[in-house]
Amino acid sequence: MPLEKLKELFENETVPQDETARAVNSYDHFEIARLIFQLPLENKVLLFQLLDSNQKRQELLYETDRDSRVELIESLDRKFIAKLLDEMPEDDATDILKELSPEIQEELLANMGPKDAGIIKNLIRFDEETAGGLMTPHFNKVSPYYTAADILMKIKREPNSDLSPYFYVVDGKNELLGFFKMRDLLNVPPTAKAEQIMRKDSPKVLLEDPCEKVADLMDYEHLSAIPVVDEKNVIQGIITFDDVLRAMQDIASEDIFTMVGTAKVDPFAKRATSKIFTRFPWLLTTFVGGIVNALILHHFEISLREFGTILFFIPFVMGLAGNVGIQGATVIVRGLATGDIKSDNIRTVVISEFIVGATMGLIFGMLCGLLVAVLSGPLLHSTPKLGVTVGAGISLAILFTSLIGVMAPVFFRRIGIDPAISAGPVVTVLDDVMSLTIYMTTSTLIYTFI
């Protein structure tokens, strides 16, 4: 482990600093970025300063965990950090600045070059999961009257720039007219104009479009970059595939955290308090659900006293009903996240998943009811009525929890909340409360009136 060796060097005061510097730079700085959270702050700062190039410092700063990044920026000279951000791509610098307090943001922007600072101020106002937050303002822009020879000459004059394979044709107002690929440029005569080469039906996204829509369109059109325009069709920048991929990974991680009952906290975050505060509300939901279930059982105390055998099957009913509900919710959440489920087919998918859940309830209700009815006498010293109770309870509980499972993601999306929450503790607790209530009510009615 490189970090263990570095820790030994940092703690050994007799080792010359140049030897420590050689050791630091002998390791892959990307690997160090993933492990640096394990070091104390003073060692993080020393390691960062010992890197032998600003490019390594920039890449480590961007790739490391959020807590370490913020600690480094807060501990180092503002002008030095501003210089590093100045030399980074504006979209990457914007991602870093968004994690900082407004005071530090202003201080760093004030120490950056006016041009880069202006671009970043424009980018920072967009949410990081929208097209505006993902775009870079650097792209290949050409006039419709440029010839192929003009464009190739322009490329030769900028040999060190990162060249995108797409060229975007704009008019005098920067309105997007079309686009063409490098391959198109190489396959036309030198005198051909951009307006003759371009494809007019250019795929594009709006500044406020969500990341999922950007990813869906890029995947559908098989593009490695896509233009971003405002409501007047004025091009503002482009989004590259690597930026979309990174954003989608973050969104997927956030959805998984939400589904298991936590929040978007860096798994390598060093501060345990930040994890505690984000997880506490979710566990509090489960705690409240447990209290509600206890009150429900108390309400049916008389039934439990008279028909105590129904108590044995409560975990079975709640577990089975909860799993069916979560299955339906997960299918809907994934479909909404990937774009497979849209407004034109959501009704069909929801009905289909509900039918599947209800059918599962009927099948397992009949199987369990029959099995319990057969075994109720020799094992539980009860009557076959127990089988009817358990079977009916399971069927009705699964019917309702499957309805909750498929409708909850749609409901949360409709009111502007992340649908992934529907596969988390909130709906799980709701499933438990509903299944217990239905099972106990069904049991009481059957034993009372049959």
C-alpha cells in the first residue's frame, strides 16, 4: 500500500523532504487521490505541496473525495488555488467551486483571470445535474460561409487545442444552424461551404434539461458530444460523453443511497458526524414505523388473545408483502431513471406491474393458506380457519403493497421528489404498516364472523 509507506515517511522527521518528495511522485497520483482521505490534514497539505507539477495537483484535487478537497482548499493559499483553477477546464473548476462556501468562491474568483472567472460565474449558476451545469463553453464554432479549406486552416493554427470531432455552424447571433463531423469535412472539396456540409437537424438540449435527458439523447443519437442551447436556440456550449458519464455515475450512486435509506454522502468521508446526520432521519422513519406497528398490535390485543396463532405469521406476511412492493417500486424507479418509462407508456407499465404483484399475492396466498390449513391441526392445534386467515391476509396485503410500490415512484416524481425514495425506508415502513393492518383486520373479521 503506497499510503502506508507515505505515512511512515511523513511521521519520520529524520527523512529529508526531497526523499519524501521523490517517494510521493513515484506513485500514481490518481491512486493517491482515492486514498488521501485516510491521512491527517497536515499530511494531506504536505503531500499536495510535494507533487512535482501543477497538473498533478489539479488532477488530485479534482479526483479526490469532497471532504479532502474542501480541506485542502481551505488550508492552502487562495492565490495558489486560484491559479490551479485558472489552468483547469472551466467546467471542472466550476464543479470544485460549487462545493465551497460562497465566501471562498468569491475570494477564489477574485484571484482568477477575468475571462475564466466570467465563464465560471456563468456556469456556476446552473444545477450540476442539468445540461447547463455539465457543459463546457469551448467548442468548434464556424460560420455558414466558411469553406472546408478555411476550417482546415483554422485547425492547423490551433494544433495544441483539444479538438472535438464535431463542428457547429452558427449565424451572426450565435444561433445553431447545424453541425457536421470531421469525417464530413475531409470528404468534401476544399471550396465546399459549411452550410453545404452541415446537417440541419442537429440534436441539442436546453440549459435546464436534466442529465438523464442528455444521456438518453446522446445514447439514442450515438454522439460523443451534444450542443446546449438557450430558449432562443443560441448555442451556449457542448456536453461531452465523459462529463455525462461522471454525472450519471453520481446520480446512480445517489439513487442507491436513497433506496437503502441514507443520503448522498461520500463513502470515503472522514467526518462520521456528516454520515450520522444524513442517516438519522431515515432511521427515525423506521423507528416511527415500528411504534405505529406496536400500536396496531395493541389495538388488536383482544384478537391476539383469542386467536393467538395468527401472531406466528405476522413476520411472514409483512416480509412477503414488503418484498413484492419493493420489487414493483424498483422496476418503476429504474424505468424512470433510464428513460425506458415515459409519459406515453407509464400507465401500461404501472398496470402491468400491479397485475404481476396482485397475481403473486393470489398465488402465495393460496399456497400458504393451503399449507397452513393442512398443518394447522397437527402442528398448531388450530382449525383450518387459520389457513383461510393467513391466505386471505397475504393476498390482500400484497395487493395493497404492490399498489403502493408501483404508484409511489409516479407520485413522488409528480410532486418533484426523487422517485428513488419510493424504494427506500419511507415506503418500506408504509408497506409494513399497511400489510400488518390488513392482515390483522382480515384475521379479526374471519374469526369473528365465520
